[in-house]
Amino acid sequence: MHEKLDVVEMLFPLTSPVPQVQDWSVQGILQYVQSNAFKEKTEETLKKYLADVKLKAAYSFKKKEYRAAIPLYGKAIQINSEIGLGDAVLFSNRSLCWHRIGEGVMALSDALMAQKLRPEWPKAHYRIGAALMLLKEYQQASQAFKAGLLLDPTNMEIKKARREAVDCLRRSCFGGESK
């Protein structure tokens, strides 16, 4: 799969034939792993594994075990990328986990990835704003929330968050709290 001919040649004498590989030789193995049948089977297996990892991540999140959920979301993101997918929801969910444990920079990084994958998704902008609030970057947070509101003007959660960002910005500008 990773085109490591030298490794296949080294391990070949120590292996037993696999029924799916009709030509049991180094070249036959390489041809098989490059076949559509193998790629489809691998993708199917990865999709099942992905579904399981997502369930475990969601379960950890539900139990408020954010530190356990973060690597699970990371694994799901990795599997998605292996099968050629990008899932903004996974980045958004991991961003929320980072936020819940107070890791603003990581929350922002994942929120920005969610927005890159789905630029028209209001929740991605909300996650960016929430991470920026955690980092006390109130001006930028307000702008992120505004971008989310442009996409979903009726979203009360984003409206409330934007008001809070503007209030915090006013307080920080007038000496109420330091930035």
C-alpha cells in the first residue's frame, strides 16, 4: 500500500499465501494492493472503523470526558483524510472539546479548519468566535460572530455571543479588564 518494495521482498518468505491474492509473488501482492477490489475493501473497513471511532468520541464527549474525546476525534479526522474526506463537524467537535478544557489556541486551530472545510457553515464561525473569546481577542471574536450571523441572521446563540464579545471589548477598551 505504501509502495515499500524492499519491505515486501524481505517479509515475503515469512508469509503464508492469502486467498484473495491469486498470484502469490512479490509482484502479485503489489498488483493486488493496487487493485480496485483491494481499495474498495480497505475503504469499507476504514468506514466501519471511522463510525466506531466517532461513536466513542461522541460517548466520551457526552460524559464530559473531553481529554478522552480529543484523540478520538483526531483519529476520526485522520481516517477521514485517508479515505479522501474532510469532515468539518469533527474539527468543530474537537474545537469544542479544546474549548471546554481551556485550550484556546487549539480550539481556534480546529475551528479554522472547520471553517476552511465549510466556509458557509455558521457553526464554524461560532466556534472561531468562541475560541477567540477564550483567548480574550474580543474584536476578532465579534467579527467571527458577525460572519456567522450573516450566514444565519436568526441564530440566537450567535447573536448572544456577539453581544457578549462587544460588551467585553467595551470593558477592555475602557480599562475594565486587561486584554
